[in-house]
Amino acid sequence: MLINAAFVRTERLAKGWTQQQLADVTGLSLRTIQRVESQGLGSMETINALCSVFEQPITSIRVESSENAQQGLPSQVRYLIAGSVAGFLVGVVMTLLLS
């Protein structure tokens, strides 16, 4: 599921916590917190733990609509998707030209 990484980071910093401290209070691993903040990805269990600790509704943390989901994707993922689509299209064009 997509998570609003900026919101999680902002809330964590507002409490003056390190990523390890957030992991400790949520019962999640440090790697999970790192993945949430860097990639905006996590399970429903992760979202529920963050909501509980930050005392926020799910709508504050989870990215739901497709429009917001596109904006919530890290730039590396957007570039990977764009590159994959471009590569596919080049392959199709080359196949058509060479056949």
C-alpha cells in the first residue's frame, strides 16, 4: 500500500524521534520505517501502527486515490516506469521496422 512518506517523516521529526525510536514505539522494524520514508510503501499493519502512534486517522497516512498515488510515488519509481514503457515502445517500433 502507498503511504504518505512526507507526512510520516514530518510527524516523526515533530516528536523529535529518530527512525529507530519510531520503530521501537510502533513495534515495527527499522527497515520498515526506512522503507516507508524512502519509498512510501508499507502494509496495512504498518499503517495501523503509525496511525496509533501519531494519533491520526488512516486518511492522513494512506494514499488512496489514483491521482494522489501517482504523486506519492518516489521519482525513481516514476522514472523506472517511464523507462520501461519507452523501452517497450522502442522494441515494438524496431520489430515493425525490421519485419
